[in-house]
Amino acid sequence: MKVNFVSEITAFYRWIKSNHISINAQILWFHLFCLWNEAGFPDWLQVDTLRMMGMVQMKSKNTLIRTRDELVNAGLIISKRGKNKTPNKYQFVLFCGSKNEPQTGCETGTERGTETGTETGHLYKLNQIKPNLIKEKTAYGEYGNVLLTADELSQLQNEYPDIWADWIKRLDVGKELKNYQYANDYAAIKSWIENKEKEETEKAFMELMAEAALGLHVVLPG
């Protein structure tokens, strides 16, 4: 398969700026893509779970599977179960397409894995209370400074299963020591995590591009 290495990585980098996947999923995509490049871009890349765990320095197989499934659910890769206990096979969904099969999304890197739809809402008369607007919040953290509803806590646990507790602790201590003030603690934690992931993604991107420039065999269209 003819694949433009630089164009695909650049399109992916643009895509993650407007589409959210975890930092672990981003790094896994980068490493799998570089591994696919080293293999000469076969139709299917076969790689075992333990190797992928090493790529992103994970100790939990379940966490790795959740991370891999993020890429599948985002429409970035296709997974095929291995037969007779052989490793699973993976196929990349290209942004720019192969030489003979161009696909959309290469120019902006924003189309892959997104869905369009219309939002519906309700209008409320003046002085009418919107149903479920006020929800009870519970205090979390050693100092009890982080206020979250049950739904907000559940969202953090589902989206960030490995780090949600650390970020609650950071906000709790930050409020205690530095008197941080936020109108919504859930939104504050989400913002902190997204900013941190953006920094780490840019760092990982630059490191991988430097690695490619220093000796990674790049297969370009003929």
C-alpha cells in the first residue's frame, strides 16, 4: 500500500486538535503508525497486546484494551481478532487515502471519526425553573474543596479512568494552598486535563517526527 507518512501524521495532528481522545490513545496511534511504516505499510498490521502495552508504558491489559478501543470507536483503526491465539490485526483508516483510494480529511484533518447532527432544546418562560438545573454536589478531596455532582464524577471516571483521582487531588490541594476559585470544578478539571494532554501531544508529535527524520524508513508514494 502506498502511504504518505508525513501527510498522514500531520492530518492526525490536526484532527486531535478538534476531536478528543485520551493522551494514551494519541500516543498509541503514533507508535502503531510508525510500526506500520517500518513494516512497509501492509494491508493489516499484526501486533500483540504486550507489545502495545510497552509502547505506551502501560501495566494494565484492561487499560490498553480501553485505549485501543478508543481508536476503533473514533474510526481511526479497524481491529480484526486473531485466529488460533495469534495476535489481533489492525488496519488504519487513512486521512489522505492510498495512492488509488483518496479519502477526505487530508487537508484539514478534522473529518475522521466525527458525526453531524442537530441539537434540540427547550424554551423556558421567564422565571420558570429549568428542570434538573440544580443538582446536589458532593465534596471530594482531602480538604473537601472539590464539588461535583454524581454525574460529573461518573463522567470523569469514565473518560479518565487512570487519572481522575489525581486531578481531583490537584484541584483540592490547589484550592487549599493557592485559593483557586472556579465556578464549576468539573469544567476546571476537564480544562486542566485537556491543556495537559495538548502539551504532551505536541511534545510526543515533535519527538516522533524527530525520530522519523533521524532514521525511520519512510515509505512515500511512487
